[in-house]
Amino acid sequence: MSLVRRIMHQGFMPLFWLALLLSAALGLHQLETLFQWIQPDTRAVIYSRDSFLSLLLNHLSIVGIAALVSIVIGVGAAIAVSRPWGRDFLPLVSQVASIGQTFPPVAVLALSVPLFGFGAVPTMFALILYGLLPIVRNTLVGLRGIDSSVLEAARGVGMSSVQVLLQVELPLAMNVILAGIRTSVTINIATAAIGSTIGASTLGDPVISGLVNGNTAYVLQGAILIGLLAVTVDSLFERLQNSFSVMEDRLIK
Amino acid sequence: MIELINVSKRFGDATAVDDISLTIESGEFCVLVGTSGCGKSTTLRMINRLLPHSDGRIRIDGEEIYQIDEQKLRRRIGYAIQSTGLFPHWSVERNISVVPRLLGWPAAKIDARIRELLALLDLPYEEFAGKFPSQLSGGQAQRVGVARALAGDPDILLMDEPFGALDPITRESLQNELLRIQSQIHKTIVFVTHDMDEALKLATRIVVMDKGKIVQQDTPQQLLRHPASEFVESLLGGQERGLKQAGLLRSGDLMQLTDDMIDGDGPSLQATDSIRVALSLMLTHHCRSLPVLDQQGNQIGVLHLDQLLEPAP
Amino acid sequence: MKSTLPVNRVLLVLVLLALASLWGLDYASVQPNRIVPGAGQSLMSALGWPWASVLTLLLVICACTPVRSSRALLYQLMIVVLLILQLPLSLGWFIERHIDPALPYARAGIGAGFWVLLFLLGLMLIEIKQRIRLHAGWSLVIWLLILAVILISVPWLEPLALMREYQTRSQQFAQALRSHLALVGGAVGFSLVSGFILALLLNRYPAARKSCFGVLSFIQTIPSLALFGLLIAPLSYLSANSPLLQQLNVRGIGWAPALLALIAYSLLPMVRNTFIALHEVSADVLESARGMGMSPRQVFMQVRLPLALPIIIEGVRITTIQAIGLTAVAALIGAGGFGTFIFQGLGQAAMDLILLGALPIIVLALLADAFFSAAADRFKPGVKG
């Protein structure tokens, strides 16, 4: 028991899920008999329009690019409105970041079609737009949560405002920012899957195709891969956040 | 009358209160004093059964508290704590009316009681009745806490460091209020504090506790004159004990009646001022005697430095 | 640091963006029929120069009102409200000018310029309302005014593509509304009750907390499309083997997997908020309630529950908004609701059908947000009620 716990503690979980995800992406078609049993009266029981691996990579790159852009813009905007010269915009930005989360992600996805047509571009746009909100919000919360005496001390020892930001504010706010990125990416993995209804090629494809053609085996294959992808990425973030809290603990001691 | 007979309280292996016996007469202002963790709060909370005692017997007016329904018992006993424990979702008025409502008083009687208590605690009804706890200052909230404790007209009032979180000036004024109120209502008060000055000021009897045991119980004067141990002496402030004792004696009791008028422009004392104040004034103004005035400002006597050194009457 | 400009910088930026999009993007478009793509119309040609210049002028005045004057915010608020009120009217005016009533298939599309203006006006409203202490009654008046103008302009807006899509589907629209609300209501209602019970149990048995929250947040991680998909196979198996379930219309697709998944997603926010709410009531307050002689039941009903209520309502708010969005996805597995229009619209590349599905979902989510936020505020302790 203690050994299992120790292995799990040492970041074994992300590896476990990653291995499961990769073997599913590479080996699902080996389970043809199983899917045949689930979907007895259909000939094609393994989704074959694209390989699972390429769908997985496509899904990941859409989410990854969107996440990168969201992080740069989101963290940047939050930093900007918490500087003296941007403070006028703080109330508006923080309000929009919280009201915006009321909008369902599917609606945002659907509304980007009239603007950009079909394909990966509108999906990416929706992911970036929606993914910004939790990042902006958490960065603001993280920056505002810092004890003002710490900032005063940092200025007091002669740090420039850039040094205060890079060496004090961002490291102290990092855990909260990371939590925001985690929320953003979790939502985006789910939304990107739905993105296959607007023509982005993602792991949602087998599910949608299966739903349209009444092929439960396709649906299952897509669903398993999407689920594994989400769980893998989430466990990676958990590991990352843990290592940050460990670092913080060490800093305090 | 509250009687504790060989009462103990254990939490697991730890003994918080160790075989104490204590009798508190009706109308007494009994202060339990000691360092934190000495068992004083635990003792208090056993009286209204917020904590069950492990051993011994606790009686109120001769009745075993375990014979009384626990909620009925608590409704008969007022309870005030340091953090006030005011209900944040209710107005001042609603907070004070908790126990009367629980007791099923008619609305008119509750309303009259609220007005009476707010007046007693110097909180104007129009201004405060509708306020919420978050709108009160610390001192005001504690007044409301005391009013709430008194609301059901209990014979007994339990107070757990009620003034501990207040600034010194507010604390002193609330102590004075409490003494004034007690002189009007004559409840049996059991009051817990770690502040010996507060104990000396308020108590008719002080019970000093240490490590779950009672080390000494006596009137404030007797305690100051004859501390039973070094621990009690250190609680009394060690070398400053003389000054604390001086704080309990009033100038009016020691002064010399005299017609010998002293010039009115210099420093003077009220008859109710303690001789600690007198000593302080003498040190400040480098004088050996001070005129003592009555409330109208007429001189009624003189206090000399020599008199301060005589044993108390 | 004080702004060196004598005007509100935020409003200035928003107004500049609004002007740029108004003059740079199409305000509306004309479609001869449903199939043919519309021809975009700029602001000037859509509304004519008098309307266009008044619009522009109002925006400029709004941006240039000096912040020094104490009534500036009030004037700016009035201008923004006025600009919002003119939106439906301007569409009516556009239709009046460009849609020939003799052509029954001609329809008017709403252009990007209009949407961006609506969005920016919304931001201006948020910005102004943050800086002004507006009585709740006035907010209500503003909303009622906006609603009234929309209702008044409806007859003129019939040729609007959105309205045309609605008219051919008014029955389905009502049905979609019903099934959307039923799914959301069912999921939120069920998870409220079971979440409450679960939270009470967790309060009593601390040992179960970690594993319970672990399982619930694991479910929350799984994307909706995957969870809906994963439920299809087991449910169709169950349904195939149970006549009772068949009678209840429980099948692999449809309302059953949708409701199950919605409940699974709803439990985490509901349990978490209810648990925290009940758990974090100050121990001193509870102790003094006991000390006053309240019975355990009275302590719970009169003190613990009322103090926890705002946070529990906040949980209901989060859950409801989440469920409204997820129900839209559930349309993919045949659960009905407004998502049906979105996915039909995507399938037919019919933008206005997409709008017909997406707009009501957004409106529902905003209404739920406003309603539950107000309810939570109402029950916040220590506020004059």
C-alpha cells in the first residue's frame, strides 16, 4: 500500500494515463472483436477515416496553440490592468472575465462560425476567446492576493518594477495562475472535441460520425480517447501544481 | 447558587480540570483567572453543559444539572463570549430576542425587554435595534452580546473573556458598565479572564486556577495581601503588587477630614479615586499631600503621603 | 496614479472601437432568399446619413463627456441606454428602407458591425454601472425599457432572417425551450437534493471527504462529448434488456444519458459549495447558539442553514449555468433543447439557425446568472433587507 502511494506521489499518475492514452490511440483497432460484440450488425466497427494518432495530435495541437495564445494574452492583459497605467481598465476587465464565463462554450463555438466559416480556425478562435477568461481571472486574483507588505519590501530593497513583477509577483501568483490555465485547458479539450461539428479534425470526429451513422463502436472509440486525453492532461497539471506548492513550502522553510 | 463538587474533565488522556470544588453564592461576581490552558474556560462551559463533566457533581440552586433538560438549563443561564458569537444574519433586535423567543415570551414582553436592555447598555433603540452585527464596532457588538446574555432574565450569567478582544479604553468603559449593571440587577456572574487587573477590578471573589486545579480563592484584597504561592504572586504582577493593592483602596477611605483648605488651583483627588491615582499624582507633582473633593468639587479632606503607608483599614 | 486625460479612458477606447467597427464593418445585409448569400450594407447605406450621423455623434459625446462633472456618468449612462434602445429600431428602419414587402422570401441579415456595437455597448454599460451607484429600481427600469422596445419593434422585424427561421419553427422552438428547461431543471433539482444529503454526510464522516471529492472532480474532468458517448452503450444495453426502461423511453440516446451525465457534472459544484457553506459557519456562532439553549434542530434551521444559504445558492448558480451549456451539447445525442438548432444550423450552414439556437442559450444563462446572483445577495447576512 505504502509503495503504491509513494509511486503515485512521485508523479506516476500522469505517466500511467499517458501510457494508457497512447496504447489506446495505437491499439484500439486491435480490439475489433470487442467492438464487433458491441455493434454486432455493422461491418466497419473501427473508425478509419483518420488514424487515431493523427486525430489525437491534431486535437492536442489545436488545444495547445489556443492555450499558448490565451496564456500570453490573458496573463499579459491581467498584468497590464494591474499596473498603475492600466488600472482604469481593471474593473471592466475583471467584470468581463467573470460575466464571460456565463456564456456556454458551445454557444461561443457556434457563434464563431458566422465570423470565420468552418474548420480549425473558428474552433481555435472560440478556444482562445473562452480560454482567456479563467486565465485572466485567476491571474488577477493571484496578483491581488499578494500581501502588500511583500511588495513594499521588494520595492524597499531597490527592485525595479520589472524585477518586482518577475521575481516577486509572478512567482507568488504562479499557483493560482496555473489553476486558471488548468481550468482553461480542461474546458478547451472538451470544446475542441465538439469542434468537429464545425469542421475541425479532432478526436470528436469518431463520436460525431458514430452518432450520425448510429455506430456506437465509433462513439465509444472517440469517447474513450477524449476521456483519456482529458484525464492525462489534468493529471499533468496536478503534478505541476504539486511541484509548485512543494517549491513554495521549501521557500517558506 | 452554583456548586461544583470534586468536578473533573478529561479529554482523552489529558486532564483539563482536575477535581475542583467551588461554591458560588447568589449575587456573587466570581472571576476565574489563570494562564491559557489552565481549565478556566472548560470549567465555565461545564456549568451550562456545553461540555459534559467527566466526574463529580455540579448543582444549581441545589439541583443536579444533569437532572435538568440541557436546553432548558441553558435558557436559564446567560452566556457571553469573547468573539460575541452574534448571529450575523439577524439584526441587533432579533439577536437579543433569541432566548425570550425560545422561552416563548409574548411579543409585547419581548419588545419591552429589548428596549429595556438597549437602554441599560446605553445603545439608543432607534439607532441600534435595526443594525446588523457587521455594522457594529467591537465595543458595541460586545454590549449587544451582554444584552443578549441578559435577555431571558437569567439568574446566572456566564462570561468567557467577553472583553478580551477590545482596546484598553473600550474595555475599561465596558468593565465600568458591567459593574454599574451588576449593582442594579445583582445576578450571579461567573467571569473568565486571563487579565488579573480585570479580575481585581470586577470580582467580589477571585478563583485562581493553574493546570486544572484551583490554587487560591479569595476576595481581591485578601488575594493581594496574602498570595498563596509564587505563581499567584507572579499573576498579581510580582513587584507591582503594592500598586495593584493601592488600586483597590479609595482615597475617601484613607483621607484626613480637615478644614485645612489647600489652594484650589493645584492637583486634587476625587473621593472615589484609588490611592494608586493619588500616588501617581504625588509623584507627578512632587507633593506630599493632596486635597480630596466630593462630586460637587467641594473639598472634604486631605490625603497625606504618610497615610498611604498605613495598613489598610 | 491619476489619469491625465480629462475623460474616462476606458469609455474612450470602447467608443473608438465602436466607431471603427460601425464604419468599417457591415451593419446589416439583404438576402433575396434563404439560399443566396446576402449582400452586406455599410452603416451609411443601411441606415442613411441622418441616422448614421446621430449614432456617431452620440458615441462621440459619450466619450468626450469630461469626468470632472459630477453628472457625467449619469449622462453617459443615458446615452448608452439610448444607443442600446435604438438597436432594434435601427434594424426595423433598415428593413423599411431595403426589404421590399412584395418579395416574400427576401430577408434581412444582421451584420458584424451590429453585433460588435451590441457587444461594445454592453461593455460600456458594465463600465458605467461599476462606477455609478445605481438604485436597483433604476436597473430594472432600464431592462424593462429595453425589453419594451424589443417587443414593440418585433412586428417590423419580421423580415429579419432570424425571425424567419423562428417563424418556420415556432413549434419546435417552444418544444426546445421546454426540453432544455426540463433537462436543466431536472439535473439541478436532483443534484441539489442529493448534493445536500451528500454534503451533510461528508460533514459527519470526514474520512469519506477526500475520496468523494476525488471521484466527483474526476468526472468533472471528462469532456461532455466523451461522457455522453460513454453512456450510450451501457444504456442501450440496459434498455434492450428491460421492458420497464423501454416503457420509460430510456434508450442509449435521448434524455436518459443526457440527464445522467448532467447530474454527474452537477454534483461536484453542488456538493462542494454546500459542504463548504455548512462547514465554514463560524464555530463561535454555533457555540453561542447552543449556549443560548437552542436545540440541535433549531441551531441547524435558524443559524447554520441561513448562514450557509448564500454559498449554497452560489453553487446552484454555477451548476445551472454549467447545465444550460452542457444541455446544448446533449442535443448531439438526441436530447433535444436549443442545441438542436445549433447543430442543424451547422449541418445546413444556415447561420441564422445557429443564432436561433445560440442566442436563447446565452440569454438563459445570463438570466440564470442574474436571478441566482440576486437571490444570493438577498440572503447575504448582515445586509438591510
